[in-house]
Amino acid sequence: MNLIQRVLSLTGVVAISGILVFASQYPKNDTDKNRNLNDYNVYALDMPRNLNFANEPVPLEQPDVFERMDRELLVNTYWQSNGLLLIKRSKKYFPIIEPILKHYGVPNDFKYLAVIESGLTQAVSPAGAKGFWQILAGTGRELGLEVNKNVDERYHIEKATEAACKYLLKSKERLGSWTLAAAGYNGGNNGIQRRMKEQKVTDYYDLLLGQETGRYVFRIIALKEILCNTDKYGFNFSDKHLYKLPETYEVSVDTPVTNFADFAIKFNMTYKELKQENPWLRERHLNNKSRKEYTIKLLKR
């Protein structure tokens, strides 16, 4: 049987299977029909009162603001699989992010910015932004991160969070509010400031922006609302379902490391485990010609 025949044969099997499944689910009488229609329900959401970002209120009395907020709440509530993953990851990573935000005086709500930027994963964007905070290489270097093929601290959760805090503090000082600082993280401080000047307004909710930046703060607030009120939005789980950080300890290294597989074995770890705990180490070795001191996380056994 040639390739085309195999594909046609498989397609026929799939089609027949689909018909059989559809037929088995189709109601046989009016009673079955009514029961099946009521098995799953989709509900409109009541708009929460007093929504805010970093204690800056959302002007829900404006009809367009109300509709945009409603959209993000609906989209994120009914994207249930993604919602559950974010709930699970937030339990694991928020304890790392929260004290750093507090140390720098950045509102705790900005942890939800990391949620919408990367889904709390070491993501890579088409534009080359990387890590939890989706930092571009040039911006990372400006903020004090080491970024090269061997070491890329945009993947270092603690250091990348510190860099994001520095950026956000500058944005707040320049743009005037935390809400605008959040928008500037997506649209660029220059871009937001230019739009404010052109449109002669000083508030994010009064700006006419492109779709991505126009939705950006609403998405942050929606995720904040949902992750803070998981029961209210229908997410069911217990502590055993949540992700947890493994216990680790740290060692300092101020010399080159020729082979991280050998290095890991010395500490009763696999190469995979070492890289999972230290994703900022981008190659199988550490050059370190400058004899810089690096801190490497190791698993407790």
C-alpha cells in the first residue's frame, strides 16, 4: 500500500470513528436531548466591584473599559486548562518573585505581569525576549544582566525579577502611574509617552492604543482577579495538585567548569536536574575567563 493509499485509509477510519462517536452522543429522544443540553453550562460573569491595579482603580463606569475588562475575564475564566496551569505554577514561583518586588518597592500586583508575559515559564518570544519577564538582550544588559551564549541571566528568575523591578521603577517615575508603567513594559516607555502627548491625556484608560498594549493591563487585572478568587471562577483543586519547588542549596563557583555533566555527578545530580535548577547556564560548560563568582543551585538529597 503506497503512502497516499495509507492516508486515505486512515482518513476513512477516522471519519467513520467520528460518525460513530457523534451518533452515540446524539440524543435518542427529547428526554436525552434536554439532559445533554444541560450537562454543560456557560455563564456570563458579574463584574467585580472595585477592581484595581496596584491600588489604582479601574474606571468601570466607562462603557468601553467595562467591555474590555469583561472580555479578559471571560477569555481567561473559560480557558480552563491554561488557568489551572497558571494556578499550579503560581504556587511554585510567586514565593520567589514576591519578596523581590517588596524589596524594590514595586507593588505585589506586578507578579501578574510575569504571568501574562510568560505563563511563568522560561519562554522565548519571536522578537527574542526571554525568560519569565520576557526581557530583550539589549535591555537586559542595560539593567545589569549578563547576556551571552554561555550565560544568560534573563533565565535567572531572581536576577531577571530584579532587572524588571529596576525597569518598572524608572517607568513609574517617567510615566506617572503604576498602570502606565505596566503598559510601558509592553508598549515601551517612549511609545506610551508619545501617545500620551499626541492624545493629550495622562491616564492609561483614556489612551487609544494598539490591540496588544490596549489589552495588556486588562489581562493583568483579569489574571489577578481569577488567581486571587479561584473558587469564585470555578477552579477546583487541592494542595496536592499544586507545583512545588524542590529543596536546594547553593555553591559558589569562581573558576571555569569544563563539563557540567561531570560537575552534576559530583553533587549527586543529573545534567538535566542541574540545568533545570540553573537555566541561565546555557551551554555544557562555563567559560568564566574573568573568574567571576557565580552561585549555582543544587538539589538537596
